[in-house]
Amino acid sequence: MSLPSPHLDDRRFEDLVDDAMRFIQRRCPEWTDHNVSDPGVALVEAFAQMVDQLSYRVNRIPDKVQLGFLDLLGMQLTAPQAARTEVTFTLSAPQSAEVVIEAGTEVASVRTGSAPARVFTADRELTIVPTALTHIGSAGAGQPPELVTERFLSGESVTCFSTPPVPGDVLLVGLDNAAPRCAVTLRVDCRMDGVGVDPRRPPRVWEAWCGESWVPCEVESDATGGLNRPGDIVLHLPDGHTASLLGRRKAGWLRCQIVEAAPGQPAYSSSPKVSALEAYTVGGTTGAVEGEGVARDELGVSDGTPGQSFTVHRIPVVAGSLRAVAVETAAGRRVWKAVPSFAESGPRDRHVTVDEVNGTVRFGPAVRQPDGTVRQYGAVPEIGARITAGGYRRGGGRSGNVAASTLTVLRTPVSLVSRVENRIPATGGVDVESVEGLKQRAGHWLRTQDRAVTAKDYEAIAKAACRDAGRVECVAEAEGSERAGLVRVLLVPRVRDVREEDSWRELVPPEPMLAAAARAVEAARPLGVLVSVSGPAYQGVTVVAEVEAAEGADRAEVKERVLRSLYECLSPLPATTDPDGIGTGAGSRSGWPLGRALRLSDLYAVAARCEDVESVVKLEMYPADIGTGERMPASDRIEIGPATLFLSFRHQVAVKNAR
């Protein structure tokens, strides 16, 4: 299929003549004869004809030529970026010895139809540490801990909290080993019923001691309903979990702490009692990156000439994964490092460049200098040397952004592991940069020259460093504030669907994205300017609306249109028709404006514009806490801070037939 012809200038002969005539009327009002018989008009038409032909020829420049021009500026297409997630390995049974998951272990999705399986590779070794209960105790709010391990092991029950329980009370559980990144099951026999809490959302939090502070644990399941009945509690411990002294006892400490109940959330009226507790490790979690590892790839044999190139056999190559090639000769094996360019390479430097989009590995060229001498940029392997690439990954792209619970196939056999799963969606996968995207990036680079002065400069530099960001904004702290003069760069990741209730968790930029943007803006900021890179704050909004459907309209379709319009209006992400886009957007806009207040009239207009909506009978909006689900009283206007965006939360729309 041929590439579409770009239109650098879409004006034609008639448009050029009309523009010239309007210009003449403004600049030369004494020129009144605009007939074709006038010599001046004839010259205008002649020049318009020449410009029309020139524009046609410019518009016929193919993408290959444009890429060649951009290459002279050092601008090349960016390789596909790999998605990242976390995968949890579940043991077939609790073990008495450590189980090690090696870095490089591959997991994959189930292959369906013609779609290939998506392969992810563990990027960090995981040690699943066996654990057992070694200490138990409790502590009142602000009181020192009291360990009752001996009495508990002799059969005495442990009262978890004070009477009556108050926020800050804790139940302490000590493990014989620290278990960072492990999944630990607490089998609790708690026969105290009717403690007053809602078993579906008890006001408590599980935390692990990580050396300097207590860090929340992820609660995968709690069959006890907040220590309200016998059952298992499965906790995923944080990475920094470590053994420490508490009450003169060393252990890997966990605690269950009572927190302040939210409005409408029942609190503990009496303390539960634990009569038996058992702890054991059931699995562990480690990071994984999309891409199939290629351990060794024979590229060919050197002919000894400068500038020779070789092509890898497994493409696309994940960005940044091919960092070196091996050159094997009779004298031994040498490693040649991948560099961005040969500009700083000398004749003895073992350097190569890698075009990750095409999979091309190039050795240094010999370039004739102005004085007639020839300079070698980078060493050249001798004749007969075997060139081998290894350690890179094949894959990447937007298709790697798989949903949660998709990676369930263990491609690398691991003993004692029965199941694998990604409990969170994979994010960060980006396809190969398009030619249009490269041209836009080149335009930003020519304007900024890698120096940030204006807010647009910061946004362009951060966006070039984070291709997986769906939106980048730059704001400055207002004069008179505590941090006046601080430049804030705000990143909004792309998400699969902002209509999902937990999408706000995915809208928090991950650490790799923040680090990449921070490095880019730090190198570009002027001396003395303070820059902060983070995500925006999110204010939840719940809309309750009642609309009348036009006669003969399908009420279900009308409801779906209204809901879709509300989600699009309040979306923090821009609308996009680009194939790289993932999330829904805000119509033809660039997303809800940062810091702009929301008025009730805005939502009335959105609902009324929907197809087949006869009238909006009633509409209310409520500020909502997207973390707790708490809904505030209805308001006609919701104000937000300058670094805050709105996010839809549980809209409710009722549709009735018009009378």
C-alpha cells in the first residue's frame, strides 16, 4: 500500500489569486482595476500558477526523503516501548525452603485465534521466603506494644484492640523472616461476631515495617471481614519489608491498625479476639517487562570495511534493550558498545550504532575531512570476525498493554510454582513512532533546542521523554504561595478506559515515567529554576441526571450516549483519533482544562447536546472522594486547585419517555 501524500500547503491557484487580491485592496487601495486584462492582474495569476506547481511538487516529497532530512538533524524514529507490569507467582503449597524465581523467567498470555501471545520477562530476581508466626501482641493508640506470645501459644485468646476500640489501636503480628515482595496468608480463628463493622469495608489497614516507617500492604482478600469471623487474610508485603526490634523482639513485623471511619462507615463497637493464628508464604510478586528475550543472534561475518552494517533477525527491537554486540576473532571475544552516534568516537573505540526500528547495527564510517585526510569514527572489526548480538528483547508496542489477569501462562518452567498472574494491567507500551510524530518532535526540538524557557518548552521536552504520557501540562506556583517560582510539570498516563472505577489508580504516573521526565527537564532547565515533576491531583465528580428521550428513541441507547458524553467531558485525557491513543477523551478538546472550575451549566449543556435527548429534567453534581467513595453534598459549582483535574465517578442517569 502506498503512503498517503502529505499536504504541506493545501492552497490552490484560485486561493492564491484571491489572497493576492485581498492583499492588494488593503495595501494599494488606488489600484482599482482588477480585471484579467490588467497587466498587474496577469502577473498575479502567472505567479499564482508557478506557486501552485511548486506546492504540488513539495507535497509529493515522500516520507523517505523527509526522514533523510530529519536524519541530518539527528532525529530518528523512536523504537517501540515495552509495557511493564507486576506478576505474582503462586506456590503449589507452602514451602520450608526459599523458592527463587530467576530474572528472565517468561510468562505469557493465552493465544487466542490469530492474535499471538504477549510474552513478558521478569526483570528482577524474586526470592519467596518461607514464614511462620513467631510473635503476637497489641498496642493501644499512642501506647507501647504489649507482646503476649507465650500466653497465646498456651491457648489464651488475644484481644486485638482496646475497649472500646479507637483509631490508632493495632494488632501486631511478628513473622520469623522478613518477606519483601511476598504474598503471606494469615489464617485467623476469630470467633467474636457482631463487632459493629461492615465486613465488606472495615475501618482498618494492614501495614508492614520497612526499616523507617510502616508501609501499607495490599490486601488481596480478607475472608474474616475485618477480624469478624474465622478465615484467611492474604497480604502482599511491600518491597522494603525488613526484620526489626519491637518490644525487644526481632521479627518481620506486620500490624493491623484501626483508622478513622468515613461518614456512613460503621466503626468497631467492641474488640475482636483472636484464638488462633497461623502465617505462611503462598507466593511473591516481581516486575516484568514485555518482550521475548533473544540470548544469541548471529548477524554475519565482517568484511573489514568501514561503515558496514548488519540486521538482527528478531524485530521489532524493544527500545534500549540492544546495548552491545560481540565480535569474535581468533584472538578472542570483544564487546562493542552501542552509542547514539559516532561523533565522539575515535579510531580505536569499539562502538556501534543501533537503529532499533529497522534492527540495523552499523560500525563506524571513514569520513574524508576538509584537509583531505580520512578519519575513522569507531574501530572496524577485522576480516572474518563473527558478529553476534545478544541480550536484547523482541516485542514492545501498544499491544503489550494487556488487562489484569491476562498473563497466566508460565513459559519458563519453575518448580513448586502452580500459577502466575498479573494482578494489575500492563502499562507504558508504545508503538513505533509515526513519521508525523517525528516531524512534530523535530519542530519542537528546533524551537526549544533542548532548553526550557516557556511552559510550552517544558511540556515539549517532557513529552518527548515520555511517549507513554497521554497529557503533559506545565504550571508555575502563584506569587505569594509558599513555593512561589516553582515550575510544576504534570504528567497524565494513558489509560485503557477512564470509565473504569479504578482508572484513577492507573492515572497516577509510574516511577519510571516520572524519572524519565525529571531527567529531561533537569538537563534543560535554566540555572536557578526549581522544577517539580509529578502527576496532577484528581477531584472526583458524581453526576445524577434525569433526561427525557425523544419519541421513538431507544432509552438504553440514550442513556449510553449521555453517560459517554459526561465521561468525555470530565476526562483528564484529550480526545484522540491517533492509533497510539488508548483512553477516551473530551470531545475535540485537549481534556478538561487544568484548574478550571466545573459549573452545573456545563453539564446541562453536555447532556442536552446528546442525540435523541428531548430535555434535561434534573441534573445534580456531587464532589466525590475517588479513594474512599465518599460523596459530598450537591453543589452548583466545584472549585479545584491550579494543578487539579476532574475525574468521573459513578455517574447515574435515568431516562424516561417525553410526554
